[in-house]
Amino acid sequence: MTRRVRRRTCREREGRVVRGAWCVVSARPEGEDDAAAVEVDWRALPDDTVLQLFARLNYRDRASMASACRAWRALGSSSCLWSTLDLRAHRYDREVASSLASRCGSLRRLRLRGHEAAEAVPALCAHGLREVVADGCRGLTDATLAVLAARHEDLQSLQIGPDPLERISSDALRHVALCCSQLRRLRLSGLREADADAVGALARCCPLLEDVAFLDCGTVDETALAGIHSLRFLSVAGCRNLKWATASTSWTQLSSLIALDVSRTDVSPSAVSRLISHAKTLKLICTLNCISVEEEQLHNPAVFSNSKGKVVLTINSDIFRSFETMFPIVDAKEHGVFHQCNWSHKDKIAGDITTWLEWILSQSLLRIAESNPQGMDGFWLQKGTTLLLRLLKSLQEDVQERAATALATFVVMDDETANVDPARSEAVMQNGGIRMLLDLARCSRESAQSEAAKAIANLSVNTKVAKAVADEGGITILTDLAKSMNRLVAEEAAGGLWNLSVGEDHKASIAVSGGIKALVDLIFRWPAGTDGVLAARGLANLAAHGDNNDNNAAVGQEAGALEALVQLTGSQNEGVRQEAAGALWNLSFDDRNREAIAAVGGVEALVALVQQCLNASEGLQERAAGALWGLSVSEANSIAIGQGGGVAPLLTLARSEVEDVHETAAGALWNLAFYSGNALRIVEEGGVPVLVKICSSSGSKMARFMSALALAYMFDGRMDEVALVGASSASSSKSVNIEGARRIAFKHIETFVLTFSDPQMFSTAAASSAPAALSHVAEAVFIQEAGHLRCSRSEIGRFVVMLRNPSPILRACAAFALLQFTIPGGRHAVHHAGLLQEAGAGRVLRPAAAATTASIEAKIFARIVLRNLEHHQSGTST
């Protein structure tokens, strides 16, 4: 989280900052002046106080604070502030390293990410470096590792993983041994090999080496490991090519070995038994996810019972009880097994094992969560969740972060569909995990913030957990994190807000907490990146369900929100364009937003987007067409879309075989066709056959309905005058047969309407005055999705006029449309009924229902509309 020097400005009259002085004002009754204010010069703060402030800041804010004055610049370079450096969340290369070198003379511990960062370590000139922890170093080479070791001969701890070191060979391992004679801990992941010469060099040159972990390595020489006599802790987790007969025999010679980790290997039960029996100092063997061992224990629960106080930890073990058995001096349930402070002053070995075991368990549990093997539900629900939450409270920072990552991972069943296991996510919640994760998200370490925010985001896919997150104050915490200048932190927090914004429960809270502004600012902060995907998704969710959602208007009113989303429609990243278009589609349901989007260039941007996305993903095509559909509700926007070249690409999308795409394009064309100029453009661009095909063959009733309405608009007579003007104009470049197109359109409109006709049902309704007969027809012909369509006064008026059209086909179509728009229970039915009553539609509907020249369908539909109006009128009067 980005932090700033704290100032007393959060409460009125309690304090304010004035020109470099801290002004403290005591609270007093209303109306009294501030004569008692006392100014404190911040330049007079003791150095120790300033150093404490520096120590609580991340490196970015520390540098900003140090630039305030010369004195603070000197204090900001104090060696006590630079003994530890975590550069994982920052850009780090040789140039940055050179700029930091003057401060790193006393640097002892360094954390970094990426092989490029590892290459830059020597440029820090931190010759006294004791510990290096690196991740994301898949591209690390022998040469880089050899140089790093040669320049830091006092190195005591080297940890690189979990990404596999595929380019590191035994040669580099040998260089580490030869250069770093003070080495005590060596943990490497994914080595191709650790041959006898390299391991032998470690045994000869590193007499203090007590902790070795070769995780997920290709080959490791088992016999050579037995030569490292100082070894107390050994892990070969994930190594699949070990000769266990050799290993279990030779490792018994390790006279100092206390704990061994063989998790995720094919170790045999006999090898485990041999180690227990013959390794005199061995106290603990960790065998998580070792299939042979687990199967043997299921068949014979007492297989490892004669272990003389030694413990074998498996998936089936009660790990806390097992630890108590090994060290009975502390009650694990009362004090907590993984709190090193409970052990260090009583038993150093217990404390060392606890520290090692935390690290080992966090590694294995994360790997198991990532691979998600079948049959693990029982473990996760009964033991695994509790273990991860205990590790979340570890004093080891990397263990905390790995536990949070595992919590984010083990609940996800399918990355593509974002499917989260409800039982696992609720187990985290029920065991107090939400509060723990939120506390971790509030710490000052940005790496912990990002992992905690990721876990909260994934867990919040579950609505019950989302409620718990909101109840615990998580929305405010995530909003604050979304403001971070650290890209990873802000992105994960935006993901959390996105998940919480799904549905209606938490939208208002997100808006009140400043979440809308945070998401908008995130878009502008990194406009060239992909972070806009999550921010745009969050804004799209917040703006969804426009008519019943105050956040729709709130998002549009947030300064810069609409400009940001319009800007994102031109992103190079397709996912960003898709989410921005989706957000604009949702926002366009609000009248003010619709015009505001147009005012910031939204029409032009979306027309350009729909023109460019003809070969893009179906999701982008649907959202681009949907955004134009939403904007085209406005007359000015509709005309601008037509004049700007929007008709042709929409017709192309309307030809799509994907229902969601051609349905959305049909909706946009329906709106555009309301205006005669656009209607003529649709005809000229070959739109009649396109709409006819949708009307007659689409699997979507909504698509067929809207294409029929578009055809009705185009040929109800209003376009004729425009067509005549266009035909006589010298600028007319396309010649069309309007009458031929009209005949084709009418034929398919009639066919569409008749698909909803049941002769027997309609005859019964025509002969009966009972309300039930009409109700049966209404239920049979109602298109459920049509209840979400909202028509303007002019559109409703046009359908009323169409009831008087000479064409019986258009009269039937108009009556059918008004039936759909006024069905009781429809989202906008009351709105439409009111518009019809204002227009005096009853005077037109009654003759239509009784006309002898009208089809039976037109008459029944008109009667149902009259019944609907009576229903709504009686409901209003009551």
C-alpha cells in the first residue's frame, strides 16, 4: 500500500498542516476561534522519530520523503534502513542498482524477482550480503549464478524458486560451493541435476551448511548428499528420480539430520521405515502427497507407530497432534504449533524445526493446490484449510505470502470459468480466514498485500464469502489497495472489487468507499497495460442493471470515468477493449450517461471498434454491438452512428452464426431503423436479406422479434420520402428496389407473427369473453427477454400509428409488439402502459380488436393489450 507521512487532517478542527509546520488544534465548542492552535515545526522532530517514520514506509515513499530536505535525505540513507531490501514489486535492473549502490554498504538481506534482477545484484556493491531470496528466475543462467556467488563470498543463505531453474547445471552449483564457504542454507527449485561432484563440493567447501532443499529437481545424487555431515534439514520434495533404496541407506549416516522432507515423491513405505529405524538423530519425516505411503497407512494405520518418538507426517496425519508428540513441553492447541516464540526460549531444536516445517509445508501445500489432484477435498476441508490459516500467521514473511497464495489457489476449480469450490471457500470463512487475510492486506509489505488481495478476490466469487468480506470492512481495504502505486497490488485489489461488484449487494458500498474513483484512476495510471481489464470489468459490473441501479449514474458522474472507458476501446489488448465496451454498454442504459459518452467521443470510438472487431472474439463483437445498441436509443446518437459508418459493420455482425452476436446487432439495427435516413442506409447496404434471415431462422426469439420490428420500421411508409429524395439526388450511389424489398420484408414479418399462432387456442379465445382464454394466449406468445426492452414515447407512438396502417401485416406486428411491452410483470410494462394511455391508444386498440378485415392474430393481440392496460390502470388506481 502506498503510504504518506501521516497528517492530522481526518477530523475537522483537530489538526491541519500549514507550510511545513504541524498545526495541532484542540477540540472546542462550535463558534470558538482557533487561538489556542500550537504550531510544531516538523523540521524539529527528533532523528529517531524520523527514522521510525522512514522504517514504516515502502521504498518508493521513503525516497519521496527523503527528498523533502537535506537533513531527511541524510537520514533516509542511514544504514539501519538499508539492511534489508525487497525489490520484487519494483523495476530493478543495473541502472536502478547503480542508483541504490551508495546506500547498500550495510545491506544484508535482499529479495528480488526475475533473472534480469538477479543479473543486476552485483551492481549494488553489497559485498556484505548474507541472504538472497529470488523468485521468477526461470531464465537464470549458470554464468549469472556464478557471478552472484563470486561477488558475495559472505553469503549464508541462497533461495531461488519456485520457478524451475531449467538453465542451471551442476557447474553453477559447484561455483556456489567454491565461493560461498559461509553458506548455511541452500534452497533451489527445478535444477536439471545436482551431480556427485557438485554435491561433493558443497560437502567439502561449506562446513556450516545445515539446510539444503533441492525441490522438483531432475536428478540428485543421493549418495553424495550423505557426505554433507553438517546437514540438519533436507528436502527433496517433488524429485521423481531418486533411488530410494540407496537414499534410505546412505542418509542414515547423516549424524546431524533432524528433519527430512520427501513430499510429492514416489518414496516407498519401506524406505521411510528404514530411515525411522536407523537415522539416530532424525525426528521428523514429511511425506505429504506421497501416494505409496498414504496407501500403506490407510491399509495399516500402525505402520509407523513404532517410531520411538519420531514423527511421519502424511496427508492423513493430525499434524498438530504429531508435533505435540514430538515436543510435549507446549500444548499445541492452546499456544499454537507454528508460533516460534512458544519454542525458542524452551527448546532451540523445536524452534528450528518449527521454522523449517512452516517453510516446507507452505511449499508443499501450494504445489498441491496448484496441481489440484483428485480426492483431496477431505484433506482440504478437515486439515488443509486450518494449516494454511496457521501459516498465514507465521513470523516468516515468505511463508505468510505463500500461504495466502495457496488460499487463493486451492479454492479455484477452473481458471477459465472462475469456478470456485463453495465448501473450500466457506471453510476459510468459517475458520476466521477472511479477517486474517484482510489484516495481511493492511500490512506495509506490498508483496503480502498483493497475495492477500488475490486470495480475497478469489474467495469473493462465493456470495457468502463476499458478504463476509464486506461485513469485515474489506471493501474499504480493497479500495485503498486499488489506489496503490504498486501495479501488482492495484491489479489484485481491482480484481477483488470486480468480484464484489457482481450482483447488487455491494455496489453501493463500493461507490461510497470511493471504489469507482479508484478503478477510474487505475485506468489512467497504467493506460498502456492490461490492468484496464479488471478496472473496466469492475466498472461494467457496477453499472449493470441500469434502471434499478443508482451506481450506473454514479459511475458516469465520476470525473474521467467515461473518458477512460472510451480511451480503452482503442487499447491494443483485446480483453481491455471487450471489457471497456461492456462497461459502456451497461452505462448507456442511463440517459445522462448516454449523452455524456457521446460528448467524449464515444460514438466515433465505438463505431471504429465495431468496424475493427469483425474478425475478433465473439465476446468483443457482442459488447461492441451492444454499446452501439445502447447509445442508439438517442436520436442524435442514432443518426451519428448511421452517418459515421456504423450500419455496414453491424450488418456484418448480424450475419454471425453466434446467437449472442447477431441478437445484439439486431437490437442496434432496430434502434437505428427508427430514423428514416438510417433505414434507407440499411436497405442500401443489403440489410433486408440479413434481417430476413434472422427473422426466419435465428434460434433466439429476441433476435427474430427485433429484426421483425426493424423491418416494420423500415417499411411502414416513413422511409419512402427519404428514398425518393435519395433516388433523385445526383449523390445517390446505390440503387435499390424498395418495393421488392418491402414485399420480402412483409412476407417474413407475417411468417414470424404466425409462428406464435395456435389456431385452436386463438379460436377459443376469439369465441370466449372469459379472461382465462386471453391469459393462455398471452402466456404462450410472451417472449421473456422482451420484458427487458424499454421504448420511448415516440416509439410507442409509432406502434400506435402502425395499428392504423393499411397493411394488415404491420397492424398485426404492432399489436404483437405492444403485447410484449405491456405484459404484467415485465420490467418496463408499467412505463409502456402509461405511454399508451397518454397517447389515447385505447381509441385505436378497440377498433383494431373488432376489425372484420384484420387477422384473428391481430384482433387477439389487440384484446390482450387492452386487457394489459386495464390491469395496469387498476393497479395504479389502487
